[in-house]
Amino acid sequence: MPEYRPNIKRWSTWLPLLLALALVLGMLIGMELQTVAPTVVISDATASGGPSYGQGKIEELIRYIEAKYVDEVDREKLIQEAIDNILENLDPHSNYISAAQLKDVNDQLEGNFDGIGVEFLIVEDTVVVVAAMAGGPSESVGILAGDKIVEVEGRPIAGKDKSNRDIVNLLKGEKGSAVNIGVIRGSNPIVQNFNIVRDEIPMHSVDVSYMADQKTGYIKLNRFSATTYEEFMKGVETMIEEDEMEDLIIDLRHNPGGYLKQATNILSQLFKDKEKLLVYTKGRSVNRDEYESTGRPFFDIGNITVLIDEGSASASEILAGAIQDHDRGVILGRRSFGKGLVQEQYKLRDGSALRLTVARYYTPSGRSIQKPYGDAKEYDNDMQERYESGELSNEEKIAIGDTTEYYTANGNVVYGGGGIHPDVFVAIDTILLNKTYIGLRQHASQFAFRYFETHPELKNSEFNQLDRFKTEYDVDSEMISDFLAYAKEKGFEANSSEYRPVIPEIKRLLKARLAKHLFGDEGFYSTWNDGDPMVRKALEVLQLSDPVTVTKEQQEKK
């Protein structure tokens, strides 16, 4: 029998093609695997002793309940409760997001949503346009501030008991889709119809940027979304190039955080040195990951103060922690929230998502600022405890979660384990916690809009410049009386002894709301901030020749 010999020439022709085909297939399979969640072993073993993939104990348990339980059960409700119970045994920030909630959650982080582009108020059960966003769909069809939206798709909404969320849900929709709204303008009772094609609407994470004095810029960030760095840089650029800004106040109060990378991008613009450690993360299954400055700031920013409070969390604390650890600026306010956990989001097959804590982050000095979360009830009640302990009013009562001493670049002692501790403490204004003030302020926006509409002389008065309005306009006793009557008409009751202590703050609030209608967001914030103890303290600190050194020395003397 002749020996078999392969056709070498034929193989040499086809081999490169086969190898190329295998390479392409491998790449395609790899790409597919990246988009599919990994198979997870849920149960330790099946009845046969082998591992169970996908069909675990929880699924098996639910199938038995569905098949055998004495009463009918809601499968989705059982699954939801099982998920909730599992996550309750982890940390407070690992959570499940349903498919219905996921778009809203992602919109907040991505910095945009699809809609018609209006800012509105509900005044006496009527939806009133405060502003049509510049360049947005509503502005392009002619919607004006003051227009009353009374119909959506031919159905009346005026006089209906609807919340802000209800109205948003009516006006939002997929980009490219159309919605017809009926509008009443001014005193004309005839409804005008506008067909508006929805588009992508930016959700700004920078509320405002303006010059707080001749050399100091002020910028307020409400979260760290996908567009925050870009918005921050635009604000800084305008203040430097048009107003010759030297120093900067960064307001992170009530900022819950967001994307870590946005915070580190901003930090890179505040440090001239390259490869300066800004923050690092590490976890059980995640290696240490360091974020460093690029050494390529676009602008020369002088002294910095960062404003924080008990609502400043996560990425806000990353920014404040890096500034403090490197003695780059002065942290001013009250102890921050204390969230030092890093989450990653994993999309599940049904369109829902799991946001899972995978690591902790650490400031450059090595401190973790995550507050303890072993006791869930205690964690949830932390803000109430701060108030009751007097911490919000007295610096000496600030709790130190971790007594380990960490050191800043200049050798100053800082602590972790429960938030960023400010270099300069500013007590909370207790009027803001006053029950009467809280009740009255709910009616301030609606009243101010009505007052503005019924007093057209405001638009054409001698106060048509913001600086002049702030220094010369006064909320008089007649307006206060009208406001108190309006609040009473809306169901708010209080006696004169309860009103009296809060009147100065109510005047400040009403003036700021009127400034909003006259001059936009800059009008509101600059008017409001003129009486803000924390902003005023920040400006005072920035008048010092060396704010960081002086404030640190003052802290040491205490």
C-alpha cells in the first residue's frame, strides 16, 4: 500500500487564508463576549454535584413557589424583593435600577435628555414657561417666557392636579417625535397651538459662572455628568478672557457626585505640575488605579476656595480632597457626606441594570473618606444625627470617623473615615431649618413670577442693570404683606411671632427670584450669594496674601 503524502503545495496556498479566517472569527467572538454579561455560578452545586450555571437556587425557589404555593404570587415582585434583600447585605450604594428607571438615571449622568426645551413653574395649577432654552425646539417655534401651557395633544392640563414630574413626562419624548401644545399668551384667552419636534436638550451641570468681585470668579457645579469638564472650562474661559479673573470659588454644595473622570479632568486644570497624584482606587478584585495631573492647564488660575457641605459627595469629595491634600486651596464649609465607594454599572438582559460597588477611592494622602456603613439605620440617619449633635453649628462637634493622622503636602494633619473636614468652618444658617421659613419658601417662586407679571414696570425701570438692582432694589413691606397673604391663600398658616424672625431671609429670597426673571441664572445666584455667609467668607479668605498658609495656621492655633 503506497504511503500517504500530503500535498504541500496545496496546503501552502490555503494556510494563510485559513489563519486569517481564524483570526477574524476570534476577533468577532471576542467582541461578542465583551457585550454579553458573563455566566455566573449562582448555586454551589446541582443535585448531581456539578456547578449550576444560570439556573441557581433563587430561580429554582421561585419556580417551586409559582408551581406549588397555596396562593397566586407576583413573580416580578418576588424577584424584586429577592434582589433588594441581596443588595441590603452589601453597601448602601450598590443598587438595582429597573428598566423603567434606567433612562432617567442615565440622562442625569450623560448630561442630556430628549424634550422640548423649556424651564417651567406650576403657578396656581397652571404650567407657566419661565424660559425657553436658547437654541432649543421651543424657542425655535416661538415659545416665550410667560406663556401658559394649557393643553398637551389637545387634552387640557390647566387646573389639573399634576406634579412637576407629571408635566415633564408629558413633554419629554424620543428625539424627532412631535408634540402639540396649546398656549395662552398674556391676556389673550385664545389658545395658540404649537407643534414642537423634540430634540436633545442639554442638562447643564454648571448652574452658573460669574464674577463675584473684580478679581474672583464663582462657579457652581450641581453634579459631575459627562459634560461637566467642558462646561467648567467654558465658564472659566469666559471669566478669564472677558473679566480678567484671577482667583476662583468652586461651589460643590449639595453636589452628589457622578463621573470620577470629570472630577480628575477639572483637577488637572488646577495643577501646573505633571503626574501629581489626584486620587487612586482599589478593591478586592480591582487593582490600584491612579489618576494623575496632566501638567497641561489651559489657564493660570490663582488662589482657590472650594465650598462643601453635608450634601457634597463622591466626585465632589475627590476634588475637594485633592485640593486639600496638596494645599492647593482652602476647603470651606462643613464636613462633606462621606461617600468613598466606586460603582460600576452592569446592564442586565431585561434592560435593567446593577450598579455595584467595586472599589474604594483614596485621596492623595492615602485616606479613605467613606463613613461606616455596617449599621444601615445609622447610615441613613447620619444627617439627622449631625443636626442633633450640633455639628452643623459648632466646629468642635464634628465627628472624626478615623483618628489616623494623614498629612498634606505642607505637613498639615487631615482625617478620613467620614467625609472631608473643612479648613475653614462655616456654620449652617439655622433660619434655613426654621419650620416657618421652610413652609413659606415653597410659595416664593410662584409668588415672584406672579408679582413680576403684574408689575411690568420692573422690566423697564431704573433697575435694568444687575449691579444696580442688587444695590438699590428693596423688597418693601407691601410686597412682604402680599406674599404672606398669598401663602395664607395657599393654605400656609403661622402667627406674627413665627413670621418675624424669617422676614429678612424671605426678602432675600424674593429679591433673588425677581432677579432670576430679570437677569436669568446669574441674576438669581449673584443676588442670593450676596447674602450667603459661605460665599462671603470665601471672598474674605481670598483677600489674604496667602490664603492656604494663613488659614492652616489659624486652624493649628485652635
